[in-house]
Amino acid sequence: MSDEKSAVLHVYDGIEEHDNQLPNWWLAILWTTLVFGAGYWFWYHVAEVSPGQLGEYAAESAEHAQRMASNTPASDELLLALVKDPTSLENGKGVFQANCAACHGAQGQGLIGPNLTDGFWLHGGSPMAIHKVVADGAVAKGMPAWERTLGAERVKAVTAYLLTLKGTKAPGGKAPQGEPETP
């Protein structure tokens, strides 16, 4: 009985506090956390093997700044040059299929939106006129502005893709709308 009494540290309000061993699972979690913390500190702060969060942020900020610096404004010449770039056309086609095909059809033949494969255009058929409609939308006609959602580069790619659809006259196309394109 004297051993039991010696293990009791103190008694308060009838509650006895004993000096018990911590459970092994608790000790395993404690030591694992300490070892992980020490390894993390060494890896990121002492050896600097990988960039930490601030390093990743700095790298992403530099990449964004570089992208913004190389972002040239749209022009007829730039859009016509993108028509000859297969990568840009592939990107534009993917964006078109994901965002525009619901209204304009998979081949641009027109569903709810106008036919993009004939020679008639509601807002002009020049490269910059098409770019303006894609970027700024035509709210009165139900066309949303896509530049905020897609970004300037993807809008240019979609415009280049749309320029390749002009005059293809997809089968089952919607009746012409707008004015015929003047050369």
C-alpha cells in the first residue's frame, strides 16, 4: 500500500493525480512530429534544397510578370500570324470546343448563336472585329465577354481558330445573319 500512496502526486477535491506513463501511441506521434519538424526545417531553411512558399511565390510572380511583358496587344497582323501557328490553332480549337460550341456548334455551324462558317457577320468579319466580339461580348445578343474568363492569349487563339472557320460553310449550318463580309 505504501507504493500506491507514493505514486499519488496530490489529491484535490477527491481527485487523485497519479504519475502514470504516457501511452506508446501518444509518444510515437510526438516523436514523429518532432523528427518531421526538424527534417522540414533542415530541408527548407538550412539546406534550402527546395524553395519554400516564399520562393515559389517569387518564381510565380516573376513568371507572371514575364508573361505580362510579352503580352502584345491584338492586331490584324498578329491574329493573321496566329492562323499559321498550329499550336495556337490547337489551343483555340480546344477553347472553342469547351466554351463556344454550346451556342455556335462543334463546327461553328450555328445553333443558338450565329453561323461562323458563312460569309455573313453581325459585328464585322475582320480579325479585329471578331476579336472584339469574343473579348468584349455582345450582351444584347447574349454573347458573354470572354477576355476576363479566358485571358488575352486564349481569346487571341480562339479568334485565330475562328478565322480558319470563315468560308468553310459547315453542313447543316444556320441561315445567314448579319451583313456579308466585304473584302
